[in-house]
Amino acid sequence: MDSHYNLNYTKESVSTILENIKDCVRNKRYIISLNEKREENIDFIERHELDTEEIEMILLDIDVDDFCHSLKNKKRGRENETLYVFIPRVPLREDNVEREVNIYTKFNPVSGPDGSMVIVISFHEANKPFRYLFGDKKGARS
């Protein structure tokens, strides 16, 4: 595992982080990065024909056990921000076939003048090996 990944979390600390993320989703204080650098997010959402309600259901169903690690934001001017990676396993349809998909989600909770919000930097199928912090779940790839 890459040395810049932070694995120093308890289930309780991840639960607090996740509840803050879910609060932002429930209150529509989130955005999903869909710019030219995030074509993988766009392709994933289009391929599975996900609408806003379905995306929100996926985000709200993420569990503490889906947590993998955190890392520091490498974007210039945002080095003090922490990004959190969760990989839920979700049944999705593609070409009329349902299959279990590991969805790589990377969250950037931020505070602004109107309160906290979360940027969903990544929302696509996991395409690299990963490990869950709190043990192996079915479908994890290491």
C-alpha cells in the first residue's frame, strides 16, 4: 500500500466522518466532480444510467466497513485538505445485466461561508487493487 495513505482510524472516527458526509448528501450540500479531468465519473454514471436519486442512495448506503484510507489532497492550494476513500459494493445494471460493482468513492469534505459541504471527487468503478481498513469484505481486491 502506498505510504501516503493514512490508515490511522478507528471505526468510531470513520463513523463520525461518514455521518458528516451523509449529512451533506441528505441536505444537498455536495457536488460530484464531472469536469474534463473526471471523465471516468461521467462515463460510469452514463453507462449505468444513474440519476441523482440513485447516486444519493448509493452514497447514503455507504458503511464504515467500506472505508479504505485517507490521503492528503495534492492539489495546489488544497494541501491541508484530507480526502476519504470508501469502496461500497453495489448491485448495478449494465446492458440489462445486473452485477456487483465496487464503486471507488473519494470524498473531500470542505467548509465554506455557507457551512460544510462535500466534493465527491471520484465516483466510478474501482480499477486498482484495494483493501478495506477494517477487514476484508466480499469482493475486495488486494
